[in-house]
Amino acid sequence: MMSIRLHTHTVLLTLLFVSAVVPSAIVPAAMARQATESEAIRDMLEERETEIKAILGQDDELSEAQMDALREAVNSMFDFGAMGRAALGRHWDELSEARQQEFVAVFSEIVRYQSLGDVDIYRAAVTYEDITVSGNEAHVMTTTVYKEVPTTVEYKLQRADKTWLATDVILDEVSTVEGYSRSFQSYIRKRGFDALMDNLNKRLEQNRSQS
């Protein structure tokens, strides 16, 4: 039985300015735009954190309505289509559009259920250490302190229209998407895509019955 878990890993984005090529007047404007985007991302993440903690409140046990609201608040920032496509790698292009959509639907639901395996982790203190923006991509580095243990959590973000969505989460240098990729692609090589979907559907039914 395959275990689907959230993991995470490290990417540092560097912006290079070539003064001999780029007019000096453009550089401050570009830096200002990046600063504005960084602030917008920080605001988005802080609002998400505030919403999550408000749902949790001081309750030791959460109602079904609270769990549903928490599941939505935790996962609304993720681009599951991009994550699923990256996880399947070359196998993605081998699928019809209908099969791609089916996979993303099941994959995203599993992640949503798995994300609430330990709700207390969302009560942890979070510090936003650094936000780097390069075009339509961004990298966010945070520190989460849970049970007095600090952990580095990083996010890869991509802008879709005017919205920033996460395409990977990195925990202590372990990438969520790379973990899925190794697991899914190995399963496909050994048993085929249909077998992977059967496995994921069984896992999803287990999650539903246990929630």
C-alpha cells in the first residue's frame, strides 16, 4: 500500500542584474515591483495562517464543519494540477485529458485528507524568513516551531493570472513533488498507470471512511 505524505525541499532563486545591458533607470523599477510582489505574497501567507488558526481556535477536538473548513484553508493555495503533472513526469503526456483530470482529482483529494493527519501542527508559530520573486516564480523560506523544534519549510510558488499558487513544499530539504514523483513513477513502471489509479482510489476511500 502506497503512503501519500506531504514532504518538502530547498531551492534558492537568484536575480542577476547586468548593468551594462539593463539601463540603470529600469533596475530600481524592477526591484520595486519585486518588493511589491514579495509583500503581496507575505500578506497572502499571513492571511492564510490567521484563517487557519481562527478555525482551530482553542478547541481540542474539531467538529466536522471545522475540519472541512480547515482542509479548505490549508490546501487552497496549492496548484494540484501542476504538482500532479510534475509528479507523473513523462507519463503525464501519455494520458488523455480525461485521465489527467481524473488523476489530479483523486491525487488532490488524497493530499487534502492527508494534510489533516496532525492538525496541531497548524497551531505552530511561523516566521517568514525570506521571499524571493523572479518573474512569475517565487521562493518562500519559513521557520516553523512545533513542540519547541524549529523546522525549515519552503514553498515554490508560481503566478497564475494574478494569483500565486504553491507548486511544491519543501521540508528539511525534502521535496513533496519529488517524493510523489519517485513513488508514482516507480509504481507505473512496475504495474502501469491503471494499477496506480486503483491504488490511489483505494487510499482515497480509506481516508474518507476514517475522516
